[in-house]
Amino acid sequence: MARRENVLNDIAAELSKKHSIKTQVVASDLGLLEGCEKVFTATIGLNVGLFIAAAGFGTSGP
């Protein structure tokens, strides 16, 4: 899960091929209510074995 869908699709394809698993990409900003709702809706009825939140963070100061 992250906002850059193209990067997620590349990673998902690599994981699917390497490990013979099914992946589903959901590009979303979890800092927004709409983003959380998008994830919830996309995963209704799924048995999620692993959830990866690929969020970055920033720093400021010295």
C-alpha cells in the first residue's frame, strides 16, 4: 500500500512471479479518510495474509 501505483505494480509482479502468490495493489493515502475507506472497500471479503504499508517519512532539522 502506497500512493505510487506504478511502483507497487512492479513490486507486486515481482513477488507474484518469485513466490507464486496472488497480489493486489491498492494505491492510497492512509493519511486521508478517503484513502482508508478505499483500502477497506478493496479488501472486503478477502483473506489478507500480509498487508504491506509502504509509507515513507520525512525529517527536518539537523
